[in-house]
Amino acid sequence: MKELFLLAIVIMVFVVIFQIAKASEYVSVLKGEEKTRKQNNKINGFLLVAFLIFGLIGVYVCNEWFFHKTLFPQGSASVEGEKIDFMLYLTIGVTGFIFIITQILLFWFAFKYQEKEGKKAFFFPHNTKLELLWTTVPAIFLTILVVFGLINWFKITGNPPANAITVEITGHQFAWEMRYPGKDGILGKKNYRLYNKPSGNILGVDFDDVNSLDDIHTTQMHLPVGIPVKLVIGAQDVIHDVGLVHFRMKMDAVPGIPTTLWFTPKYTTEEMKVRTGNPNFTYEISCDQMCGAGHFSMRGIIVVEKPEEYKKWIADQKPEYFTLFPDKDPSKTDSTKTLAAVLPAKN
């Protein structure tokens, strides 16, 4: 019923427009084509100027109404993201200034140089200096913007500082899985042939690799504030995209091709609750690549906390090896074996 009502409204709008057009045509015949055309030109000229004025007012009003609802007032939640914000502000500033100037000239010229008695259009075929100007100046500005982008890109995708922690994040339809290295600081190998072997090994971790035995598997990412974090990003099925909007970061998650980026969190989750005025604030991981019917629900959570809180959280996590092989877990035996005693010695 609702669809039929909307269809009827659309048809009525078309009928009204058609009737107005026919009435205008009849008026033109009665008044004379030439006179009507000139009157329409004058009316359209004034309407264009009015559209320009109200359009600029509308842009200003919308900015006043909605700017505080964007992420800009909060500022970047990562140190590296500040450069991204600067680059975006610079791009908006340059292109916005040019847009406003060109739109004012466009609408004003349409009004100023409308058809008038005794005026003849000036044919302006070629001007080498003007063409060089409007080609060279934009090219210089665009080159500067591209260079800024490349500098930031090479930085966040390059080698992180020596004190960076490493977190692996893997996307699949429709969730994110995180893996942390254990005390050895090295992530163990994975093999897609080992998926669910043993049952529950959904990341396909190769436990024949001694570096895998102390790795931690979680579905929530915890990060220490003020310490760089390197993300090793992958996917199991289709292309996903790790979207970290608060940190101003994003990176494709491609099956079989690991990608990386790094950043330094600036604010804890608790601090962001104060900055945003939202007691329910959480850092989110979104999937920024259409990946199927459940794409909308592919959401992860990041908890940024103080370094001592992060260390305690890590210490409380159990290696995935002991979860999948509980009989190997020293905490469930009567012996006093330590993790070092249980794990095979490294070669």
C-alpha cells in the first residue's frame, strides 16, 4: 500500500510538471516566442543569483548545524592521524576556496552576461597565457597534495618504531579475529590447510611452529595508549577492509596477501568518553569494503587503556594452544610445570 501511494505521488508530480510546461508553451504562442524567451532569460538570471546566495547560506548553516556531529571536533585519536587530518583540512581548504570562487563566477556571469538588446557575444577562441595559468596552477597544487599523501602513506605502512607491539587482525564473513604474540614477541605461522584442525583452530595456526605455542587469540583488540602498534592484516574469504575511523586509518584485508600499518593511540577509551561526551563510547573496527549480506554487522571493538592495564590484560589471557589442547595446560595438572617446561625448546 505504501509503495502504491508513493508511485501515485510520483505520477502526480510528473503530470503537474507536464501541465506547467504545456501552459508555458501556450503563453509563448500568445505573447510571441521572442518576447517570452527574453523574459524567461531575465527571470532565470535572477533565479540563478538567488540560488547562489541561498546555496552559500545553506552551506554555512549546514556547517553550523552538523559540524559538531562529525569526528573532526574530537580530533584524531592517533598521533599519525593528526597528519591525515591536516592533509584533509588542506585539501578541503584549497578545493573549497576554488569551488566557492568558481561557483560565484559561474552564477554571476550567467546573470551579468545574459542576452540583451544591442549586445553581441564575444568569441574567445584561444589564449596561451590563460591556458598555461589554469593548467599549471592546479597541477602544482595537486602535486603538493599528492606528495603530502605519499609521505604519510609511506610512513604508516613502513617500519614502526622499535618499541611497537604487534597485533594480527584477520577478517572473515562477518567478524574480526585478533592474535597477539606471546612473551617471545613473535607470531607463529599459519596454514590455511589447518583451518579447524584441531576443532576451533579457526585461524589455521600451525602449532608445529614453536612460536605459535604462546600466541593469544581474542575477538577484542586491546592497545596501550602512547605506544605504537603494528597491525598485520589479512582475510580468510573475500576482501575486507580494516576501518579505524577514530584513528584516521584504514587498510585492505586481502586473502593470501598480508598488509600492514602502524599508529600510536593518543587517548584511552575512558578519555574519549569524556572528549566525546558519550559515556558509551567505544573505538570501533568497521569493514570498509562491501563483503556480503552481513557486511553491515562486521564490527569489532578496540579498548585503549593505560600501559599497566594492558600488561595486566595480556597476562590474564591464556595461549590458544592451551585452549585447543587443554591436556597440555600446566594449570590443569597437579604438577608445578611452567610454560617454559611444557613448550618444546626452540632450535
